[in-house]
Amino acid sequence: MKINQLILPAAAVICLIYAAVSIANTTPQRVLTDPPQSPPRSTFDHTVAASGIIEPSSENIDIGSPLSGLIVKVHAAAGDRVKKGEPLFEIDQRQLLSQKSISIARIAQAKAARAATEALLEQASRRLASAKALATARAIAAEETADRASEVARLEAELLSSAATIQLAEAELGSIETEIERSTVRSPIAATVLQVRARQGEFIDGSTTASPRLIIGVTDPLHVRVDIDEFEIPRLIENAAAKASPRGSSEISYELEFIRYEPFVIPKRSLTGDSTERVDTRVLQAIYKIKSPDAAIFTGQQVDVFIEAKPHSSSR
């Protein structure tokens, strides 16, 4: 009996031990680890923290085409430094060159017609002068003299018309030559080519809604466009010191020089892409210059920015 009385307690103890071991084995173990890199920290006593993006000091200049047509040649590549007026890419000119040939032929035809009219006018003028001389001697009828005068007037008007035709044809030629010049898209300033989306053989749309095919900008120096939360605006100090650290490189810090504030407070950009998203925060954009000329940073790169600021009202 005593053995039978010990079986149940022993079984209960074994089950309890088994349950404890099972729970210990299946419970996830949380191991505290240090982050691969510490977050950036401000060196200022009072700071406004913001996010920024690197941009050219000229801002991005979108290059499109004033004409629609096939791209026949691309001169620039990303990273190239181009001078003002240097060609970036070319649009097919064949139709414009054909129109130019036609316009040149029209000018030649109009000039030939003008030369013929001048010869006829000279002849008609001599005949009129002769008729006037004979009319004085009453050797020719007055009606004949009037007819010859009318012929001279008609040819003079025709000569003026020929001159106008030549002027119009030359203006058309000038317009075509302008379009031929515009078919070669050139850099408006000395800058660096940041992005190229133009490919030989592609059709380019010359409308104002078309996306740019090249992006250029002045990268020496680089600027940082900083989004400052509107609630932090009262704490800002004019020309305050500021520093920027590239995302993922908290050990790197670049000193910034204040350039200006954009006077219009804009909605904060959202990167979720949700069409139904609401924007409840607005930001003041500030422009800073990166002081270091050899900063290992690129346009479009995001940075964490710390700006020296006034203390919070609660901490005064």
C-alpha cells in the first residue's frame, strides 16, 4: 500500500519537472546586443534635430527638349563636368534640314522673280519716258502714255511684292535654322551631370509635362536642404552653428554654414506613397552649405542635421 501511495506523487513530480524543462527550452531567449552603430549625437547644449538632403548649390536643373523627336546622339554621361553651351544630346534634324532646303529654294525663286520684274520695270520706264517726249511733240496719243505709266506702276508694285516675298522666305529660313540649333540641347551653365535618362534611338516629348532627360547642377559647393518642424521654428537662431552626419555614418560630421531660410512653410513630405495619407505637419526649409570641399557625400543623400538653438521654454 505504501508503494501505491507513492506512485501518484512521484508521477506528479516527474510531470512537473518535465513541464518546467519544456517551458525553459521553448521560451525565446532575449539576448541584449549593442546596435551595429550608435546613433548620431549633437554636440550642442540645445539642439534642433532635423533631416536633410544633399543638393547642388544651384539646385537640380532639369533638362528637357524644346522639340519632339528621336534622340540621335547623347554627348553627356553621369558625372561629366560640362561647360556652358556644351552639347548634351541631339534630336533628329532630317525633317528640319529638308525644310531648310525648300526655304532656300524659295528664296532663290523669289530673287529670280524680282530680277525679272526689275528688268521689265526698267524697260517700261524707258518706254514711258519716250512716250512723254513724244506727247510733248504731239506725236503719240495721251491714252498710250497713260497705259505706259500704268504698266510702270504695276511693275513697281510687283517689285515691292517680290521684296516682301523674299523677306518672308528669309524669315522662314531663320526660323528653321533656329529650330535646327534648338535640336541640339546644350547646358545652360557650367555644371556636373547628375543623371542621364536619354538614350540614343528613344523618342523624346517636347511638351512641358514631359519628364526631364538629364539633371545637372553645380556641386562645388554642395548644399543641404533641411526640413525643420514648424514647432521648432521659435527656437531657431539666425546664423546658428550646425552639423550634418550622413545616414548610417554617425562617426562622420560635417560643419555647415547657414545660407538662407525658404520663406514659405510647406507640408512635410511623406515617403509612404499612400494616396489617402494626410499631412498634419509642416516644415520650414533651411539651406546650408557644406564647408568641407572634400566631403565624401553625394547629391540626393540623406543626412541627420543638428542645429544649435535656443533652449525649450520649460528648461529656461
